[in-house]
Amino acid sequence: MIQTRIARRHDWAPGLVTLTLEHPLGEFEPGQWTNVALEVGGERVRRAYSLASPPGAPVELFVSRVAGGRLSPALFDLGVGDPLELDDQPQGFFTLKWLPPAQELWMMATGTGLAPYVSMLRQGDVRSRFERIVVVHGVRHEAELAYRDELRQLGVEHVAAVSRATGRITSLIDRGELDIQPERAHVMLCGNPAMIAEVSALLEARGLTKHRQRKPGHVTVESYWELK
Ligand SMILES: Cc1cc2nc3c(=O)[nH]c(=O)nc-3n(C[C@H](O)[C@H](O)[C@H](O)COP(=O)(O)OP(=O)(O)OC[C@H]3O[C@@H](n4cnc5c(N)ncnc54)[C@H](O)[C@@H]3O)c2cc1C
């Protein structure tokens, strides 16, 4: 574990913040996550957070405040200069290294599930590997469309799925607004496990199968919590 501090915070919307830390981490692959720990009520609590920063840059965490949660409300309340600990050995397989070749990459996320894609797109390798990259970001309110301007500037297509306006990611797929074809596409899904289950089922009905190392397919997932 390394000790670091909050260098900056950017509040996107109520309950949604990006925390930039004072230190970078060593080697990692964009898409990986690390454990973050804080003392909460006299106990050390740790949870996994994806790295939104690319390797070499000060660590950036994109955090949503989960009402009644143990760590995220305390993390959310941190201000500039406050200390926190993080594991200096990021982990995880939700990375480009494990994806099969494809023409198009669809990066779909709910809420803070966008973080791994921000890291990948900032690092840049992904942009030379795919002819077309589409980020589909599912949020409840327009104000939660974090990083949208930056992603557009990086040259990727950005589709907003605002549940109270345009509808959820599942509605966009149902209405045929996302042209995802198994011959061309690989789809990454990150965030809410209910979205992952529903979108996976819709994609399977269109001929896109779960990607496994032993049996290559079209869909790679990272769930932020367990489906109850
Ligand atoms: C690989 C991985 C990467 C992750 N990356 C991020 C990240 O980049 N940013 C981020 O904000 N979170 C991320 N998470 C979720 C994070 O680890 C915590 O689960 C979350 O912050 C809630 O922790 P808590 O202690 O506040 O809630 P807890 O006390 O652990 O529990 C609250 C309950 O809320 C549910 N829950 C967890 N997360 C959410 C959520 N976002 N919205 C609604 N319900 C939720 C779960 O069912 C959980 O049991 C990631 C999780 C995993 C497994």
C-alpha cells in the first residue's frame, strides 16, 4: 500500500466526483483497478476502484457516493490535502490485452463504469487498434455525463443514454439505435451488474457471445458489484 493525498477534486454532479491524487502508480494496464483504503469509524475499509488515469499520470479515481455505503461516502467527503492509502499493484483483466481483433470497439458503461475507458482512451493504443470506437455512457441525469467533452476531443463517438431523457442503454439497443454487428464489433460492458446482464442478453440475441480466452467471443465485462 502507498500513502498519498488528494491533490484535486472535480465535482461533476451531486454524488459524483473525480479525485486526483498526488502520486502516480507504477506499471499497470489501462482498465485495471486497485484497492483504496481509509479509516472509517476507527476501522480500515478498502474497496476496488478502477484507475481513470493512464499509466505514469497521477492517479485519478472517478467515484460515486453510494448512499449507506461504508467507504464511498467517506471517500466522497475527502478534500484537497486529505490522506488515503492505495494498493500499488493494480489488478484485473478488463484490458485491451485480452480482446480479440475487431473493427469496432463499443465501450459501454453505467455511471463510474466509464473510468477504465477514460484510462484506455487517454493512453491511446486503443485508438490505433480499432477503426471505430463508440463510448455509450448510461446515466440518470445529463449532468452525470462526465468526461464527455474530453472523450469527444480524443476523437471517439460518444452516445449518451440518459435514463430520464433518451432512455437506458437497453432501450437504445432495443430501438435499433446502436448498430452493433457480430462481424465487426467487440463490446465492453462495465458498471452496474443489472445493465451488464440485460445488455449481454440483448447482444446474445443478436449473435454476440461472451468472450473467453478459450472460446473467443464478442462481449467482455467488468461488474462493479454483485447482482442481488
Ligand atoms: C473491479 C471494480 C472496480 C470498481 N471501480 C469503481 C470505480 O471506479 N468507481 C466507483 O465509484 N466504484 C467502483 N467500484 C465499486 C466500489 O468498489 C464500491 O463497491 C462502491 O464504492 C461502494 O462501496 P461502499 O463501501 O460505499 O458500499 P458498501 O458498504 O460496500 O455496500 C453498498 C452496496 O451497494 C451496492 N453498490 C456498490 N457500488 C454501487 C454503485 N456504484 N451504485 C449503486 N450500488 C452500489 C453493492 O450492492 C453493495 O453491496 C468498483 C468495484 C469493482 C469490483
